[in-house]
Amino acid sequence: MSEAARELVIVGVDNAAFAPLLEILEEREIITAEQLCLLESEEREVDPQVFANRSISVQALEKFAFAEGQVVILLDSSDAINAAMTSAENSGAWVVDAANNTRGDESVALIHPAFNAAELANAERRLVALPSAGAAMVAEALFPLAEQLQGVQVQLNQPVSALGKAAIDATAAQTARMFSGQEAEVDPAIGHRLAFNQLSASEALLASGHTLGELTLIHDLRRLLGDNVAVDASINTVSVFHGQLANLGIVLREDVDLEKIRALLANGVRLQLAEQPSAENAVGSDVTIIGRLRQSLLGKRQINLCAVSDNLRKDVAMNCAQIAHLLLKNY
């Protein structure tokens, strides 16, 4: 397949990150409309999608033929998508997993385009995984300090969009009912109301007391920052649609010089400093905003800071688009 004919295949048009991914692909002119294929795994008819002023039909995953030279982005997870992932890799296509289909598989390279994209050249398989949105943001925030980092405690406040489009729709419906004086229905999958609420956990608790999402966040961060960095994490779900916020408590190997730390962060990739970051300021942005940098009262080598970002646009869609661009251009 010639470079001009190489296709980008996106699986999961109903995913919350799909719309921002299309926006970025069009804004940056990464592909043409002729190169784009859209697939849906559910057995239902999906309306065509508009890209670069062209109407792109949505095809059924089960009937699609994968081929060498394609780059396939997986935005959803299911048994059908897992089968398609294997088929695409066996066909010689590159597969970018943005939905934890390869969780726990150490043979799959975990790639953050801002830090370790060069590892694509030595990837064991034509299958790469993206870090979770929370891990992508925290890794960006801490990467300038990686050589000095000994440990990090992450308190991530994730929006309902982190749970998927169904959670966004449920929150909107619950909000409308409550504003009209009616009782909101409890989300059966979560067991709690999403609207006007804060959840200590939106998943089942494991034997350790962590959730699977928290262990994924910890695992991704250790792979990105190094096994010598101790990591623990908690993930809360807050009643906002988009934008994530993490309070980070970090331990450095030496006593802290706050001005030196501030200078390192100011020069970090895709980072911006602000006195009091707000998730609202980050939505629609392509940077992670960092602030509230301060000495911890618990120790001289400990500092606290806050990071915010657009969990869908920057930490999923942007990373997908950048990796796809590299694969289409160089591999």
C-alpha cells in the first residue's frame, strides 16, 4: 500500500473522545477524508460523520477487512474489538489501543508521544497502548522532575466523561430531572447518582481496596516514570462533564528548592504554570496547567502541586492523533 493510500481506521465512533479526535485530525491536516475509515462494533446503523467537509460513512466492524499499512485506533473495548485487534495486528496493521484492551500485557509498548515515541522503532509488536488519561496528565506534570523523583501520591478527580459517553448522557438526564423537581435515577452500573455528587469510587473495590482504574493509573505511571518511583493513587469521580484535576504529593531525593522546581516545570513539554489552576481553564486546551506549588508540611523533600487538563481532547485525542501521525509518516 503506498504512503498516499495509507488509511487511518477509528473504531468506536460513539466514544466520548471521538469528536475531539476528528477535530484534531482535521485541524492539523494529519489525514485526508479519503484516508479515513470509521467503524462501529455494535450491530446498529450509525449516521455518517462529517470530516473535512466530507460525509464519511460508518462501517460495521465485523465486515471490515484489515490490511498492512493501516493505522487502527481503538477507542472502545469489547470482545468484538479484542478479536478485531488481533485480526488487525495479524494483517500487518499498526494498532493504537486507547481503551485498555491490552491492560496488563507487558509485550505491548506504552507510548506517550511527548516522551517516549522513539520506542516505536523498537516495538516488539505492531500494537501500542496509550496511557490512561489520568496517567498521561500526571506523567506530563512530573516528567521534568523524573530524575529527582522518589515517590508520588496521586489524588485524581476525574469527570464523568472518563466513564464514557453513557455516563455523560446519564448525568445530563439526572441534572434535567433534578432541576425540574423530580428524583434522579441512580446509575445501575455505578450504584450512585452522578449528577451533583462526588464518588469515592466508580468501580468495584478489589482486595487491596484499590479499583482497577487506580491500579491501571499506578501501573502506567510506573512504566512512564520508572520502576524506581513509588506510586499510589486514588481516583474520585466528580459531577462535571469534562476536565480532570489531580492533587499531587511528591517526594524528591534531595531537599527541595522551590524556585528550581518551578523553573523545571516552566520549561516542561506541554506545561503551563498558573497560580490557581481550574479544570475549566484546561477544557479545550492542548496543555496541562500546573499550580499551587508549595512546600509540604510533612517533610523537607516533599512538595504539593495541582495539575489540570482536558481529559478527552489533550490526554486521549491529542495523543492518539500524534501517535497516528508518526506511524503513518515513519512506519
